[in-house]
Amino acid sequence: MAACVGGGVMRALGLCATLVLGACAGQPTVSGMRDPAHRPSLDQVAPDFRSLAGWVDDDHSQAVPALHRTCWWVDRQPAEKPMGDHPAAGIVGDWKPVCTAARALPSGDPETARVFFETHFRPVALTAAEDGLFTGYYEPMLRGSWTRTERYNVPIYRMPPRGKNGLPSRARIAAGALAGRGLELLWVDDAIDAFFLEIQGSGRVLMADGSVIGLSYAGQNGHSYFPIGRHLIDEGYATREEMSLQFIRQWLHAHPGEARRVTNLNPSYVFFKVRTEGEPRGARGMELTAGRSLAVDPDFVPIGPPLWLELKEAPVPGGAIRRLVLAQDTGGAIKGAVRGDLFWGSGTEAEAGAGTMKARGRYTLLVPRATTVQTAQRR
């Protein structure tokens, strides 16, 4: 789901980046580091991969489940379909043999996975060593009920039919514009949690009966998005450096009398549907993998392929994140040749990570070795 809607399925409003002016994410929920005792030496690595900083340290087996989710899409496409606008990514037919080999990989075997990626892919630079901004997003966990009670009194709405005059703004919806029309999907116990559910565009709800359901983005009211983080900075509550997802949540809880007025400054409103199975989905319906799925700008990066990610100034020990991820989502705030948003998974730990990261870095595209210049020119 993406800023002001558009882009991937997972992100509806530009995520944290739009919410807090580019301040998101943090330490990845998947460490990605292999046991140093089993790290290969450079002479064991394919020559064209030796220049990727940190390549030998990653646990490449952790990226295989994400690759399977790209292959889920590949399996359903005609062979002649382009993978994306970048010609080096080739066509779907170039990927089908790779996906066949990926399905035969054993699980949890870092060395076999590394050799697989080096055998079947080659790295392609997307830019001339250019750095960009990398943020992150997550799937929140809420508490809810199928029926309204004294505790569960905040509605989560399903998508209404659009009338001639369009759909009401957030302020009008908060005032009851949709009440009594049978649009309540379920009820949750915290209006601020519901607001952040909209920002992320997907979530899980622990129901009063003990079950857990997934919610997915169903639509938006058509009103423009306004980042309330910008308002809090303009009002002097925080500097740009201090602003984060956690700061906004804490401020809203600390100012209950002001919370509705401030959230209503954002007229955009997101509607939901129950997710019947699986993990949250990103672009092209691909399920997302915590720590291994990255949202990108599809005008510059094809959706589906692996990327070697190199980040610095990240809030992790040593400040560096180096790992294999897959381009599997997009977002309205994710724009530019070097721009990414890392999916952190679900729950409070993921939220804690997805609230402060403003890392700098770059990525390198991995494309099938079978992809040729002639294949790329068929586009």
C-alpha cells in the first residue's frame, strides 16, 4: 500500500516515510548473519559476487522463502511477459528454470543457498554507486471483537460504495458519517491503533474469542494524505531529527484531547477486508517475508528479482545492514532510483524497529544468468 494509495497491496498511505517525513524502520527482524565459523572464503565465491560487500556473511537461505513468493507469480505468467521496465531483468521465461531449481533447495542450508544464487544469477549495478534513503514498515497487531462492546468501540470499516459525491473525509467518518450502514467489519479497542493500522495498510487483530485474523487494504476514500508528523514539527513539538513513528504514537496518547483533532488533519481514510489466508501481500500479490521483502520504485527497479542491499547509518550494531532481499512491494512515498522500504513483519517488535530508521545505502540487482542482451531487447 502506498502513499495516498497506489503501488503495492501492503501499504496504503506511504507508510512511515509519509507519516513522519522519511523516518522509519530499524533493526531487521531477521538477523541475516551466518555463523562466522561457516563463512566461505572469497576464493570459494563466484568472481562477480566478490565485490558485494558482506556477501559471504549473509545467511542466503533466509532469502529463499521470499524467492519462492516471486516464483509463485512467475509460475502464473506467460513466458514472454517482461519482468519489469529494467531490460536486464529479462522476461518471465528467463526466470522459470531458476524457479524450478529454487523449489529443489533444502531449507535452512546457507551454503547451498549461496551457491544457488551465484550459479543462477549475476549482479547488475542499477546506478553509479549512488546512495539513497531506506526506511521500513510493519504489520501492527490490534485487539478486537466482531461486535461492539464498551471496550471494543472503534469501528474498522469495509469499503463503502462510492456515491456521486464521493466518500466522506476522515473528520466526517470520525463524526459518524458511515455509522449505521452495516459497514463495520469489526471493532477494536484503541483509536490510535486503528489510525496506525491505516498508515500501514495491513494488520492482524487478536479477537476477543482468542482467534487472530488478518486485515488487508480494501480501498481509500479518495482524499489527499496529510502527514501529521509534519504538523507536529511545525507546531514545535519535535524536530525533524526527533520525529519518528514512536514519537507520534506517544504524543497522541499523551494528548487525548488533541488526538482526534490532529489525526483529522489527515482527510485520507483507509478501508479494510479480512485476509483469508497467508501473509500480507505486496505488489503483484506476492506474500511478503519479514526482513527479506523490500518496497521499491518500479519505475527504476523491476518487481520480483533479488537485490543485494547495503545500508549504513542504520540503528543496528555497527550501523551496517548487508543482506539479500527481494523487490516485492511498492509505495507512493517510495520514489527514486535508490529508495527502499524494508518489511519488518508483525507485532510490537516489528513496530519498534519500523519507527526510527533513516539509513543510507544502495542495492545491486540480481538477474538470471540466462538473461541475454537479445532477451532484454525483445521488449
